[in-house]
Amino acid sequence: MSAGERALSDAAEAAAVDARLVSLGRVRGMGVFLVLLGVVTLMAFALGVTGGARATFLLSTPPSIDLSPLVMSVRPVAIACALVCGGLGIVLLVRLRTQGSYLIFSAGFCAFLWAFLAWAARGNTLNFVQMLAETMVAATPLVYGSLSGILCERSGVVNIAIEGQFLAGAFLGAMIGSATGNLWLGVVSGAVAGALFGALLAFLALRYGADQIIVGVVIVAFCTGLTNFLTAQVLTPDQTTLNSPSTFSPFAVPLLDKIPIAGPVLFDQNVFFYGAFALLVLVHVTLFHTRWGLRVRAVGEHPRAAQSVGIHVLSVRYRNVILGGVVAGIGGASFTIGSIGEFSAQMTAGLGYVALAAMIFGRWRPFGALGAALLFGFAVSLQSFLAVLSVGIPSPFLSMAPYVITIAVVSGLVGRVRPPAADGVPYSLE
Amino acid sequence: AGAGASTAPRVAAHRAPAVAVPHAAKHFLACEVTDTGGINDRSFNASAYLGLKIAAKAIPGLSYKYLQSNSTSDYAPNISTFIGEKCGIIITVGFDMAQATQSAAKKNPNQKFAIVDFSYTPAMKNVLGLVYHTNQDAFLGGYLAAAMSKTGKVGTFGGQDIPPVTIYMDGFVAGVRYYDKVNHAHVVALGWTPAKKRNFASGAFAGNGTFTNDFTNQALGKTTTQTLIAQGADIIFPVAGAVGLGAAAAVKQAGPGHYMLWVDTDGCVSAPQYCSLFISSVTKGIAASVSAAVEAAARGTFHGGNYNGTLANGGVALAPFHQFANKVPAKVKAMLNKLKAEIEAGKISIDPNSYPAS
Amino acid sequence: MRLELAGITKRFGDLVANDGIDLSVEEGEIHCLLGENGAGKTTLMNVLFGLLHADGGEIRIDGEPVRFSDPGDAVRRGIGMVHQHFMLVPVFSVAENVVLGFEPVRRLGFLDRRRARAEIRRLSAEFGLAVDPDALVEHLPVGAQQRVEILKALIRDAKVLILDEPTAVLTPQETEALFTIMRSLVAAGRSILFITHKLKEVLAVADRITVVRLGRVVGHTTPAETDEDQLAAMMVGRSVELVVHKEPARPGEAVLEIAGLRVVDDRGVTVVDDVSLDVRAGEIVAVAGVQGNGQTELAEAVTGMRAVAAGTIRVGGRDLSHATPRRAIEAGVANVPEDRQSDGLVLSLSIADNLVLNQYDRAPYARHGARRLARVRADGERKLAEFDIRAPSAAVAVGTLSGGNQQKVVVARELSRPVKLLVCSQPTRGLDVGSIEYVHRRIVAERDRGAAVLLVSSELDEVLALGDRVAVMYRGRIAGVVDPSVGRDRIGLLMAGIDAVAPPPGGAKGESP
Amino acid sequence: MSAAESALASPSPPGTPWWRRVLAFVTEANVAVVTLLAVVGGLVVGALLIIVTTPATLHAWGAVGRAPGAAFATSFSTVGNAYGALFAGSVISPSALGHALTTGRGWTGVFTPISETLVSATPLILAGTGVAIGFSTGVFNIGGQGQLIAGALAATYVGFGVSLPLVPHLVLVVLAGAAGGALAGFIPGILKARTGAHEVIVTIMLNYIFLDLLAYLLTTHPLQQPGQSNSISQTIPMTARLPHLFGSTLRVNLGLLIALAVAAAASWFMRKSTLGFEFTVIGANPSAGRTAGMDARRATIAVLTISGALVGLAGMSTVSGTDFFLSSGYGGAVGFNAITVALLGRNRPLGVVLGSLLFAALSTGGRYMQAVASIPIDLTTVIQAVIVFMVATPALVREIFRLREAGAGKILLFTKGWGG
Ligand SMILES: Nc1ncnc2c1ncn2[C@@H]1O[C@H](COP(=O)(O)OP(=O)(O)OP(=O)(O)O)[C@@H](O)[C@H]1O
Ligand SMILES: Nc1ncnc2c1ncn2[C@@H]1O[C@H](COP(=O)(O)OP(=O)(O)OP(=O)(O)O)[C@@H](O)[C@H]1O
Ligand SMILES: [Mg+2]
Ligand SMILES: [Mg+2]
């Protein structure tokens, strides 16, 4: 190869950019933050308690095999955590490399959390396992929502309508599940409801080139109004037959449910939970390892390129947007027949938007979104435990915790995201 | 809390068998303006609406309708819309609407109003304020819960940290503590720790407790309840309207040995699918008092003023045990009746701080 | 395989992009399609490739009429296209891009990446298209990206290969490599439709030449029977000055003084390393170098677009080391950015607005925070004439102009205010001879007016034609500052990081990273 | 483009008779026509919903075989009643008018509906304009609800906190409202600019945060009403209330004028001001803006702050225009309707004003419709949604109603995607 070629390869090295790497500034920020957290831990949780204060963490609930509860003396634990947290912060600052910085940061943050929980549960008992279990439950609808978002946006269609599809799925799921007394029919009809609005989005955005965000926003408004209206007009007059379905009850996976901690947390949930994780793996694998996925991503990144190799951009998008609707619809059904039973107006409480946040936060990757969902779920579970442990924080502040944490993480750790290049861009042949 | 000067239970007096009085019979329109909770909140909006229905059954020719409020800004226009509709009486629901109701009542002295969960001082001629001393029956509920608890822990949580809610929780906690005192037991009430001294204006919290800060998000109710159960409670008392359904779902999921007390209405009537979980319900006679007010208005016997629902006048009560009729020990039942009498007679305190917390 | 286009007509609204174009490509020939910006070359190729549907005329393969409803059809009939604007997914690996739409799969549609790699390696070897199948396309220099595009066509076994302005973004070395590939392809019995603006190249590789103007064929010819001037005249419809006339520079005092400049990208990698360079009033310093060796970052640093890690930048005595773009502009630095579409223009806005993009808030275009739209428009119309920008009016969106005219808008904006230092990167990329002539004249005129000019170009001809001095960059450092008279080869070697005296280390294989 | 503009822009050669030109105009898919047909479409969908959910009509349709006439008759009367009420409750009630004309009294009754419509349009105009400014700069502000609350809180505090004569007090309250919203908009702005946190996430989260903050402050001194243990704020004094425009009984107040002024100013700002131009450029192509010496970060912060300030004014307009106090039920859907209205108005202040009036009319009329015909007010949300659907897809409307492709006045509706 000519010298020129060599120069090119060097040039290539020089020009190489890894979009996934975080900037050094951010690493520095994380380091400083951890150090501060360490100090806080020391001040508040270590010195802020009476010497003898003990905290008890329950590590096992039925059905898992019995573990003796973990009894900790708060102060030493807090001091240890403070050291770990601050130490890792310093590590970040001195090595100042981007690789693995997230890992180190998460470790440090967990140390802080542990100290915080110990402090919160001082002189008291914290059911740690159940705390994790509730994290999972709270995360489940978010997983469905963000997967729906990923399916759509990876193919280049922004789906802001998730909240609406949630509502539709929740409504129809409850109504059919209740009317027929068959929960599986409820799931199916939830999926259908979601698919319908997915189809509407696809139809208006793809066939008529309507702005995807506008259509999305309006679908939410439409679903909100429609479900409110039908609840008042149809469900309420006939509550017992139309709006009191039973719910999927959790079933324990034999043997696995015996595993301490993991058992009750992961293997004693209801079908929507297992479904979410199955779907998660499925979407990940198909998206990144199959022909279908390759083509979907190509369409989402560079539709003209996809089209120039004979891929039918619009049909790929139609398929994905409707699939996304199905997923969101099922997620919606989980609000009613997977949890509460009856449908009540606006019961999804904006979680569709939170799911959207989880998707962006997770950088349009299934497992990234899972991480975001779990974080949010943990915050939800945490705040309810703190409330019951009555740590003296005014309850409105407890309930804003999940949202504050999300903002902190998104601005502190995630930063600028890179959506699929053609996301939201209408596509036409000529 | 809310111990307003209890005027004679005037309204209750009219709850005799409803004989259709001719001159009232031709046409009478009763109207309700809901607060933002909506007509289907399984709480005071729904109860008030039930009141209208009851009145309609009692009085031929009485028709009723409601207007939904979606935000604070809707109250005034909703009320004036109904005034325009020539409603015989307008029921407004919730303290949120106190101001709107008051100004509307001042502007239209001949328009009859009744407002749920609020009482005016000084009382107004054309407005009947309906308030309920739910800490009285909640006290009984607390005692019952403590008596029925196997784990020695019971839990409560509220929809929001506001008196109509926390007054329930005060009574509940008081009942539990009273149980401990008289039975030398150590049942703990999770979810609400009333402050020694109540002083709202200063901004100090009226206690420290668990709230969903939301009367509609049932999922949150479920999470909260699961948390209470996880922390050992086996009997839950949600004071959060429809959010209570989330609690019921959680209790059901927690399986045998976990029960709850419903709130506001008799749970076995308003949420029958969960009747098997309800030891009893701590009710608040909104429906009864509203229908009484409407009927009074229809019959032309309406007087403004304030109505205080108490155990004595049946304005608040502990609902039947239904499926627990023979699970609740006779001893406990007897005790509850005794307590009821003593509370009516004002013989025992229902202030949680008059008993030690265990 | 023999390809014929007969009377192809394509309209966009009332604009006729192709007007009854006839063209035929014989087996094993390189057929050059030549034409100025907006002549309709790309449009014609898109029609041929099934991306656009002709309003008239027909396509014949070996005499048999065919209809391409989409590129899939065209590919099936053995037509491959390397697009002017690459059709590559930046975040995909080379292998993924190459096999896209043509994926080898295992059971359940799982991608068979191993087979894809093997296939690519085979073709690479066969036609000397060095490229690493696992590299991310966005990390590759354009030359390599081009090879990926060619591989895309080859793996689909294209008989006729369309190359739309493939050399517009290539360095001399890359261009040479491409020609070698093209020759080996036609040797293997494939035929090539080759579009370019560069007459030298046409004469170098073409078997036959077709020239189009304003959507019409203006003539067929062969290298043997024509020369550059004749071709230029055919393209533009008038005679064109191909050599830049400029008097020897009369440099004044230094305007731009760069000392020990170090620029670090946001990952901490040093991209400009200890660079010191002066540009004096009335001289053009051309910076040559392979894409990605720091010359872009150098220009960005000078124009305040990129932070400076160490060293100083002074313009007219003022320290601009840590200046914002705005302060650079105020200091009299004009900037013709490398990528006009993404950095130079707002395609959705009108020409008039784009012409005042860095003046919009100053007199005479604004008063007390209010824009004077009437004035903006009037001036826009004036500059349209002055800089001979071909557009119906200054009110039309810049996006509707062809490449050449878009570049003229940028140049017009930068040169229509007092300028101390003119920084232009790849100023004639993708432009036709007519526009190139114009832009070059403008740059020289600016120099003669007494401005200092820093010209960054990977276009060796341009460097040699315009530069009074040539600074060659390699891996962020200045490999040498030479007089243009030293000639292409010496400079080419410097660009490749090889000092002319040292023998080129041969046989280095494999494309990184 | 604005409807007004497209009306002028309808292309037809000079010298064609006026009626031809009118005909040409009404048969082409220009903004005015499409919007009108969208409204029709929305009402049709609403009518169908009424018919399929009202027992009486369902019953009639069940027996359509035997008495088809009855089915139609019932449907018509039901829908007729509902929409009659919708109109009477939002624009003018014929009966009231008749009564007023005959007796010469009760004129306020005649004007009450329109006044109510204007009242509920006021916050929509303000908030919608705010969101629109964001959109036209490629910033998607879903934080309307939060900024609304922030503005309302600030206005309330200043309202009861300070005591001044009417004019200065009002000015202060208005400024406070704007400042509150501006702060709530500044947060996502600075976060996006400094850390790249996406404004969609941050603004959504802030909505919940402000809701909880409100809940907290309402039970806390000094906001909470003295002697009141409920979560309800102090009432603001007369001096802090926006004066009514037409006497005490009609609630339409100074807020409306403020809203219109703001809309006009915004229109000028986006079209003529240098900062507005900077916003447009950075919205369309940030890197080009940067090359031209614009500061994209500063612009992002400025846009979100201004956008927030306008939404904050909306909050102020409700507190000191109609409510006079805050409670946990504050806000409702204004924050989200603002987005829909902005889109309906195609991110143009003039459009936002018209869109707001339409939305306001539907919801005030909806209230009356529920009171008279017992049709749940949520129906109007559905109608509103359908309208925006159709406005957003002119091509669809063109197909349904067989309109010609519009020359000028063609509808261009766009937002930017995530933009990264
Ligand atoms: N999609 C389109 N819509 C409208 N006009 C178009 C479109 N594509 C091309 N044109 C116009 O058609 C004409 C021919 O464009 P084309 O890209 O074929 O020119 P070209 O010969 O490739 O020019 P260049 O040498 O700059 O690539 C130009 O005026 C261009 O503006
Ligand atoms: N925000 C808006 N709301 C309503 N109409 C608008 C808006 N912005 C622009 N328009 C319409 O678009 C037209 C063109 O806008 P533009 O800003 O170009 O005004 P202009 O005609 O250039 O002003 P001037 O004549 O002072 O230069 C305006 O005349 C107006 O009719
Ligand atoms: Mg071209
Ligand atoms: Mg072109």
C-alpha cells in the first residue's frame, strides 16, 4: 500500500471519535461530587447519630430461603461508606480517564446510598428486599414505555404518544378484562388499543408527513379526553361489570424464588414483570443482532441510504411504530389488570413521559432504558420507605425525590445525547 | 382538630321516612360541583353525589346533576353556571371551594348552598356547612385494628397532609394507643405520628406521616401500602379516596392475614370486590347529610348554618363488619360499643397525645 | 452489459433538471459525465438508479427496456451507485454498511457477521480496496468511506458502476488510488459512469465523455479529441480562465501570528501540536494536508470556533487566543468554513438573511435591537448581482441553490465587510470550473486588497495555484513550509508524513483503526 | 403563515371577478379553509361519540329497523341539544339575547358566555405564545404546568406579601409572575446549555417538582391562609387583582389585554427583533449560528427563560385575574393545552391567539353543555384533539374534502425532533 494509504490510516486514527465516551470535564465533575457526598455522609450519617444507634435490614422475605436480618451499627458503617465514597471520588479525579468512570461513580454513589439507608433506618427495621421488589414493580411500566419508544425512534419516528397509548391500553385492558372476565383478553385488547394509536401516528406522520411530535402530543390529549369521557359515560354507570377486572397475581418461579434477595425481587412477580424482561432481551437481540434490527437502525439513521439499497423505509417505519404501540398498550394494561384492577381517569399520572425520559436517558438502548427505569423505580420505592420510616423530611419533598434524582442524573451523568440521526425527520422519496 | 361548636344536629332531625310533600314535589333541581377529584373519586365527591341520588329517590320530581371541576379556576364559573340553571340547592365539595361558595352565596342570598368539609364562622343564612368529626369513628377503627393485628403493627397513610385527612389518622392513632394502654399491648401505628402541638400557621408540620400527595394515583397507593406491609403492618387504613383501591390491591396481593379498614364510605358497598378484606369501614355520613340537606331544601325547611357529624348524631360511624362479623371477637365488639357510648358522652379523650405511644 | 438512456426527462416543479438526455455506456468503458453545478448530473443518475422516477424517456439494458421502481430493481439489474453525498450510516461498521439490504444471515435472521467480513476481505483483496470491515464508518476518512461505497456496489455484483463526483473530497493520493481501482474494475469487464468537475481527471481516465448543461446534452467527445479549455467552454457555455492569474505577493507586516499553538479535542487528544505560523498582509498561506491531520482544527482555532489549550493566536496585534467566534469576527477575521451546508448557511432561511448572518444585529441591518428587514432585502438583491449568485431573488431559501451558488453566498457574506484575515477551508469543494474560477479570483483579489489569507485545502491544484507559501500539516504538526514551486510530489510526500529525502516505507498493509 | 396573510396570498390572475377569487380561495387547502374544516371534523367526531355513548340514542339505533326516523330524530335532538349548549355557553345564548331584546334587561347575561370564553382564553394565549417561542427555536418546552405554578406562586406571594396602591402593586404582581415562570424556565435552560440535559426530560420532571412544591408551600407559613389548616393560600387583596374591563359582573379582565399585547410583542420579536432572528437561526442550524458569532448556549437559556416567563404570566393572569388564591387543585391542563394551542397556531402568536379563543370557547361551552345536556366536559378535549390532528395534516383534509393544493398560504407545520 502506498505511503498515502499509510497517511490515511494515521489520519483515520487522528480523526477517530467515540461518541459514547464522556468528556473529561464530566469525569472531573463526578469526582468532585463523590468527594462532597463522602463529606456529607461523614457529617450527617456518621456524626449525626448517637453512637449506639443500630439499623436492621431484612434480607429475606418468603418465599426465599431464610437469611438472618443484617444488623448494623450505623456510625461505623457510615464512616466506612464515607471513606469508600470519597475515596472513589478522589480516584476519579486523579486517574482522570473516561473509561469505567461510570462504574466507579456508581460504586461510590451506592456507598453513599447504603450509609443513607442505614441512617434512615437507625433504631428501626428496613425491609431491604421488599424495597428492591417495589423498585422492580415501579420500573415495569417504564420498561414497556421506553421499549415502545425505542422501537419507534430507532426507525426514525418520534413517539411522544406513549402516555396516550398507556391510557388507552389501561382503559381497554380493564374494560375487556372485566367484561369478559378473561385477563389475557384484557392484555390482548390493551395491545390492540396501543396498536390503534400507533397506527394513527404512523398513518398521519408517514402517509401525510404530519409532524411526529405534534401528532404525538395530540394523541396524548385525545386519549386523555377519550378515556375520561368514556369513564364517565360508560364505565362509571356500570362499574361492577365494566370496570372491576381481577388482576394477574404474582407467581413464584420454582426454585429460583428460593434464592435469597434475588428470589423475591426477581422471581416472585406477575406476568407483566416477566413479560417486560423477556421483551427487553428480545428487543435488544433483534435490534442489534438480526437483519431486521440492522435495517430498522439503518432506516432510523439514514433512510436515504437504506432506501438506496432497496429497503422500504416507510413499511419498516409503519411496522415499528405499530409494534411500539402494541408494547406501550401492554404496558398500559399493566396499570389496571397488572396492578390495581379498575381504570380511573388519568391513572398513568404522566409515567408515559417519564418512560420517554428513560428512553432518552438510556440513549435509545433497551438496557440503558432499563437502567433509567430501575433508577426511577428505586427512587419511588425509596421515597415510600422513607415516608414510613418517618425520617422527618416533609412528604412533598419525598414525593419529588424521583423527579429530582432523574434531573440530577440526566444533567450530571448523561449529558448531551445522540438520537438516531433521522429521528423525527419526515421522509419522502423525492 | 376541627372541634367546631357543635350546633344541634338539625339536619339529622329531618331524616325521617321520606313522605313526598306536595308543594315540593313539582320540580326541584339539586346540583353538585365536584372538586378536582372528580365525581368518581370514591370519596367525598362520590358520596355527595350518592346523597343527591338518595334524595331523588325520596322526593319524586327531584332531579340532579353535577359539574366537574378540573382546576381551582373552574369553581366560580361552575357555581355561577348552576346558579344560571336555577338549581334549588348547590352542593359544593371540599374546603377548596369555600371562597367561591362564600362569594357566590353573598351575591345570591336566595340561592341555597351546602358545602362539604367546611364550616363558616360566623355561619351564613343560605349556606349549610357540613363537617364531620371523623376522629371519633377513626378512634374506634384504630382500636379495632389494634385488636385484630397479629403482627403488632398497623399502618395508615393519607392522600395529602390536610385536616380532613389527618383528622382520621389522629383518631386512628389515638385508638391504637388507647388499645395499648388498656390492654398493656404494644401495637404500633405506622404512617402517622401526630405532633405534640398543632400549630399550622407557623408552618410546623401537624405531624409526620406517609402521604401519597395525590388522591388519584392508585399505583402510588399500592406501593405505599406494600411498604407499610413490608415494614410489618398487617392492617392498613388508607385515607386517600380512590388511592385506597391501590391499597386494597396491595393488601389482597399480600395474601391471608392482611386486612384493611376502608374510609369515608362502607367499603363493602363502594368497593364490593374487596369486601373480603374490609374488617370494617370508618365512614363519614356525607351522603346522608347531603341528601338530608337536599330534601330539606326541596321541602322548604332548609336552614343555613353548620352541621357537625358525630358518632352521637350518626354523622360519622364505624360500618358493619360484614364478612368479619364472626371473626371479630365478641369482647372487642362489646368494647367498641362501650367506647362509642363514652365518646358520645365525651367521657374519654380521642386526642392521640393523651396516650403514650409504644 | 450495455446501458442506454434515451430521452430521459425529469422535472422538479417547473424546473427541468433533465431535458431529453441520451447517453450510452458500453461494456468495459469509463464514461465521463461532465457538467456545471446544477446541470442535472446527479438527477440523471438518481433516475438511472431508481431513486427518482423519470417524467419521460426510457432506460435500456442490452437493448431491452427496463423500469426501476426503486433502487432495489436497479441493483438487481446490475447497477451500482456511489453517491455524491455518501449513502453510508455513520454509526454502522464498514461490514454493516456494505451488507445492508443484502445481509448474509443464519437461522432466525441472525446476522452472519463472519461471512460478511470474509466476503469484504475477498473483494478488498481482489480490487485493492483496503478497508477494515470492523471500523465504524464515521471514524474513516472520506477516501476510505468511498471505498466502502464501492464495496457496497461490488458485493452486489454491479456490472455498471456510477461514481457521482467521487474525487471532489479526495486527496491526490486517494484520487490516484481510486483511478487504479477503476481501471482494475473495467479490466474485469465492468463499466463505469464517472461524474466529476475536474477536467484533468476526465482526460486522465475517460474512454468517452458526455457534457451536460442546464439539463441538456451539449456534446459527446473523447479525451483524444479535446482538451481542458474546450471541455470547460462546453460545460459553462463560455470560455473559462483555468489558470489563476496572480501577481507575485507583496507581503506586508504579519497579520496572523500563531505561536506554539496546541489544540486538544474534548477527549484530551492533541489534534494541533505546537504549531507556529505567520500570515502576512497581502499573502496567501495555503495549508495542505490529509483530512484529519489538524488543519481543520487549526482553522477553527484561528476563527475562535475551538478552544486553545496552549500557545497564542494574534490577529493584527490583538490577542485572540481565547476569543469567541464573535470577537474573532469583530477583529476582522472572515471565515469560509469547510462544510458550508452545516456550518456556513442556514438552508431554510432566505439568501438575504444568510448574507447578514454575522451582521444581523449591527448597523445598517438593525437599529435598537430591531432588524431592518427592508434594508436586509435590498442589500441582498444588490449582492446577488455583485457576486453573480444565480437565484430568482434574495428572498428564496438558500437550500434551493446548487452547491456552487451556495458557496458564493458564503463568500459574498464574508468578503462584503472590511477583512484583515480571511480563513477559508476547502473553498471550492464540489464546485464546477466556473464557480471555482470565480471563488479563486475573489480570494486573490482579497489578497491584493491587502488582507492576509489562510487557505486550508486538500486540493493540491488549488494549493499550488493560490498559495504564496505552502504549509503542510501531518499529525497536528507542521511538516514543513515550502514554496509552491517545489512541486506536487514533494508536497504530497510531506502530506503523507514522509520527508522527501527518506525513502517511503513500502508494503504497509491494512486500514486502521 | 397567518390566515390573514394567506387570504391575501391566494393566487389568481388579476382581473378575475371577485366571486371567482373567493371560490378559488375556499376550494384550496389554505390555512383558513383547512382550519375551518378541521373544526367541522372535530364536531362530527364529537357528535358520533355522543351518539354511541348516550343510552337514549343507542336505544333508538337498536330499533332502527323498525323506526329509522326515530333513530335519526333522537340522535339529532341529542347532538343538537349538546352543541346548542356548547354554543350558547361559549358565544351567546339566543334565549338570553331574545329575553334581553324584549325586556331590555339582562344584557350582562347575554355577554357572560363570551366574557367567560375570553377569561379562559387569557392564560392559554400567554402560555401558548411562550411554548410557541420555544418551538420556533427548536426547544420543546413541556414544562408549562411547572412554569405556570411558579408564576402563580410568585404572583400570589407578591400579591398578599406587599401592600401598595393599585397600579404599582399590579405592576409588581405582573412582573413577579413573569419572574417566577422565567426562573422555572431558566433551570432547564441552564442545564441544557451547561450539561446538555435534554429539556424534554427536565421540564417534564420540573412539572412534578413544582406540583409538590406547591403542595408543601400551601401548608406552610406565610403562603397558607392564617387560621386555616387546609392547604389553601392567602387571598390576594383588591390592589393585586387585575381590574375587570366591563363592570363587576363580567369577569373578563385586564389580563386579556396583557395577553394580546404579549402576543403582538412576541410576533414582532420573532419576526423583527435581532434576538428573535438569533433564536430562529440557532433553532434551524446551531453550528451555522456559532460560526456567525452567535452564542447557542446563551440563546438556549434565553429562549427557555422567555418561554417560561410568558407561561408564568399565564399563571399570574389566573391568580390575580380570577382565582385570587392558590390551592392544591391549581393549574389543571393549561400547561399542556398551551402546547396544543401553540401547535394549532403554528407557532405564530397570531395563530396562538385564534387557537386559544377556539379552545377556550370549547371548554367554557363544554361546561354549559355538561350542565344542560349532561355530556361530560371531557368530550371537548376529544374535539380539540381531533381539530389539531386535522390541522397538522392538511394533506388528509385535502383528501377528505377534495381541495386543491394551496399555492401560497400553504401550511408548514414543524417542530424539531430531540435535536440532541
Ligand atoms: N429534490 C429536488 N427538488 C427540487 N429541485 C432539485 C432537487 N434535486 C435537484 N434539484 C435541482 O435540479 C437541478 C439539478 O440538480 P443536480 O443535483 O442534478 O445538479 P448536479 O449536476 O448534480 O450539480 P452538482 O455538480 O452541484 O452536483 C439543480 O438546479 C437542483 O437545484
Ligand atoms: N408571528 C406572526 N404572526 C402572524 N403573522 C406573521 C407572523 N410572522 C410573520 N407573519 C406574516 O408573514 C409576513 C412576512 O413576515 P416578515 O417578517 O417577512 O415581514 P416583512 O413583510 O418582511 O416586514 P417588512 O415589510 O417590515 O420587511 C408578515 O407580513 C406577516 O403577515
Ligand atoms: Mg451532483
Ligand atoms: Mg447538486
